[in-house]
Amino acid sequence: MVVAFDKCETRPTNIDSILNGLDRYNPETTTVFQDYVAQQCEDRTFDCYASLALLKLYQFNPHLLQPETVTNILVKALTVFPSPTFSLCLALLPAHTQPFPSNNAEAQAASQTSDFVESVQKLARLSTLLESAQYSQFWSTLNSDDLYADLVADVAGFEELVRIRIAVEVGKAFREINADVLEQWLDLPNREALEKFVTEVCSWVVDKSGSSTVIKVPTNKENEVRSEVKSERVDIDMFGRVIRRGFEQAA
């Protein structure tokens, strides 16, 4: 089932009313949306449509922009990869904050790095690593700088939410995977913690019968091996047309 883009089961009634009326373009609603973002950070939910509406208000009213709220939205967007949410949010931010400025003026503005610009670009780096499945590099980058710790501090359960998303993607591509590799991908170097996560959270199986521990993923519609037979029908008339064209003179 395809879930509607603006669907959010936990969205409060007052937010839904704003999004479905003209007040979504009213600058006075920015404080309401900002409080809603803070609420999402605390209760581990995410309303993409409401977050985009707030970023659009910031775009129309730059003087109202709250850097901390924006970075919290981007951090929350990381927890729902590989959806395009992060890219959609990034596209609504000022041009000079973008990771790849399109002209010299934007490059010069970005070079005069403010804390906000640096934060946005660091989060964009994390998004790139997740989207390209460089999970080990994602965790090492996240742990390499105290600024990252500050950026994700407001988002409750950030590491756990990202681990779950990584596990979902791993489950789509693998039937079994070495525990040593999965430890790095999930940033769970403690074997006991890894086994608890894969069994209790993912419902996967830990196989210790061989020389190394292997995590086995149950068959699903994504990782199931299916044979596919393709055939093409080519008759003599098709060859005839090709041969005739070979003898035709160019006009």
C-alpha cells in the first residue's frame, strides 16, 4: 500500500487544520510548527509534510528562520532514509547553505562559513553516506566530531532509529550476513548487543554453527531469489525490413 505523502497518523488536529487551510502561508504559524518539530524530536515521530510547510514559510520569511529548528528537521529526515525527505528539505534552504553551490556568489557566501551553514553541510554529508550505503563510514563520521553530537542531541533515539532503517535496507538485500560486518554497519561492536538487536528488534536468526557467526534474514519479497525468463519474438519480416533499408539509397 502506498501511503499518502501528507499522511501522518500522529498529527494533532490543530496542525492538520493549518495544513489544509490558508493559515499554512501565515507567518504567524511558524511558532506553532516550531513547537510541533520539538514535539516530534521528543516522541520519535516525524511529520514530513508539516516540516516542509515550515521550511517553506522560512523561505518566504527569512527573518523568521530558526537554525536549531531547521537542523532538527534535517536530523529527523535522516531517520527516514532512503526516502527523498532530506533532499526535499535541503532544497528549501537558502542557496548559500547548499553543499554544492551553483555559482561563484553562492560559493563565496558558503566559504564565509557560519555555524548554521557548517551544520547543514555536515548533515548533508551524513545523508550522502546513508543514501550510498556507506554505513560504517556514516558511523565513523558521526563519531568523529563533537558538532555531530550536538546536532543530534535534541532528537531522542536518533542512533536507534537510524540502526532500524539500516537493518531494513540490509534485510532487503541479504539472506545472510557475517556478524562482524553487521557490527560495523550498525555500530554495535559488542556482540551481545548485536545479537539482542537482531533477534529482538529485527526477528532475525543468529547462527553460530560455523567458524564465524552469521546473521540469517528470513525470506521476504525483496531478498527472495526469483528466476525470470525473458523472451523476444523476432520474425522474418523484421529482418526483411532491415535488409531492404541496407540497399536503399540515401535521399
